[in-house]
Amino acid sequence: MTRRRAPLRAACLVVALTAGLAGCATNSTPARLHYGLGDAPEGKRIMWPPEPEPPRYQFAGQLTGEENFVREEGKSGVVGFLAWVVGLFEDESPNVLQRPQAVVGDGAGRIFVTDVSRAAVLVFDEPAGELKVWEYAQGLRRFVAPIGIAVAADGGVWVADAELGVIARLDRDGVPLAPIGYGMLQRPTGLARDPATGELYVSDTHAHDIKVLAEDGRLLRTLGERGEAPGEFNFPTHLAIAGGKLYVTDTMNSRVQVFPLPEGEPQVVGQRGLYYGNLVRPKGVGVDSDRNVYIVESYYDNLLIFNEAGEFLMPIGGVGQSTGKFYLPSGVWVDPFDRVFVADTFNGRITVFKYLGGAKADGE
């Protein structure tokens, strides 16, 4: 669902009747996706770590909703008057993010965000120049608690709905197809698709395991069981696949486990504790081109960055609403350009950072 466009025709009719025009010109140019720069001072770049340390990350904007799509100004005459008339009829409240959970993008310039409060997938569609809202999981059945999301091979998406207990399947236009996982999943949350095999990895949080499904819904295998030993889980949540490895946020064990695919002994990243670099309630996990690992530490409102060996590099965050601060964040995703997208859940936004390269562990 997007903002109503029907008033455009009504506005054209009003203009035609009142001004005696034979036709009604409109601006068909798509709106431009603009990453709002939040409270960044004019002309100043916000960097991490702070000076005098060499910068490793730069604030690259945020996504909040329809206000991210901007049309070129400067319309005049009939077109300008028409835009004013249409504005009188359009919805006053634009679609916005409310409680974003996870974020992922495809190769066509679209960014997909699951939102549990909105009970929908919001699509920042850059080529179309608009925000789309996909609300239906199957037929006329709406989403209830969409969390994990993964891009399908044909441009659609897979969505894990924790309350419905299914993996919904939407085509590239948001039309719901047959879901998978009915009767098999207790509470699916994290979701990742292996591009090499097409297999879907699902965090079944209340079952304390990772289920691997074929795209037709067949259960191929199950990873782990409840416990604290390597390869065991305690309420796993978010997932990521990068560089031939599966990254699992083992939330209540306060760690991330990294599994070489298709099978291999896990590496543990992070440990329980109360200092910077320790984990309490980790959620989202992502990986950049240098194999740095990003872990959302939701309890202390931080994005923690580790290198491939699991050494802690630096934090970004702290509780708050200003740029670079978070309020109970959840998912994280890194795009092919090393932009890091963080679902800042209770601030109702996706915050974007640009990795500048050169992250090093202390002493290197």
C-alpha cells in the first residue's frame, strides 16, 4: 500500500473545469531516494572513531519512510497549481517506519525492511521512486510479526513471521505465494539464504536450533540443540551468510557462532560481560568485504565491530536519538558497497554508516 494516487485524477478534473484546459500535465519523473542526514551539521562529516584517530566509518544517512523520497521542485503554472491541489487531497500522515527489525537489499536498488509494529515489509524502491508497503503473508492473511528477511533468486523475498510460524514467500511485486514451514517451526526469527545452494537457514528460536529448508519447504537438516557448548544454541535469533560461512546470533548465550558451510566446526565471536566488546543480548549480525563482523548489542544500544579472527575493534552507538545513537536496535545488513544498515528499532529508523576501510585491532 502506498499513498493514495486517485486524487490526482480528481485534481486534473478540477483544473480542467475551472481553467478551461483541454488536458492536464503531470510530472512523471520518479522521486529520488534521499538518505536524510539527520542532525549532521551543514558541511560536516560525522566519523568514527573520533579525532585524532583515523576515521574508519562515516555517517551516511538514514531511512525513515516516505519522506526519504524527494521530487524535484520548481514546477510552475498549471503543473505547480496541480501539485498544490493534489496536496489538498493526499493523506496527511505519510507511511513511516515504526519498529524496524531486519533490513536487506537486492541488486536492483530496493531495500526491504521488516516492521513488527506496522506488521508489514516496507520497500524503499529507488528505481520506482516510492515507498511500498507489503502487508500480506498469504492470500488475505496479513503478517503479524515479520522479523527475518532474505532476498529470493527471482527478486522476491522470503519473510520469517515469528507469530504465524511460517516463512512467507512474496514475489518481486509483493504478491504472496505459498509459504513454507507450517507445523515445522515453533518461532522462526532469523533468516538467511545461501546463494550457492538456494537453501534457507532459519533460526527457530524456541526450538533452540537452525533449520535448513529447501525452497519447496522440505526440511533438509537441523543444526544444533539447546546448550552452551560450541554448536549448541540458547534462543538463536539473527542470521547472515557471507564468504561461505553461516553467522548465527546465539542470543541468550551472549555470542555469535560462525560455521563454515556446508559443515564445519564453529568459531565463537564475542563473550558475555559488561565491558565494551562484551555481549549481553546480541541480535543482528553482518559482514563486510574485509570480513569484519558487525554485531548489534541491543541491551547496551551498541554496534560492535570485530575482525575476522574475532578480535574486538571498536563500538559505535550508545543510547539516544541523535546521530550514531540507538534505542534497542535489532538487525544489521552490509551491502556490496560496504554501507552498514542498522535497524534502530525504537527510534523508528534505519541508520546507515559507510565503512571506509582499514579497521584494525588494538596493537596492530
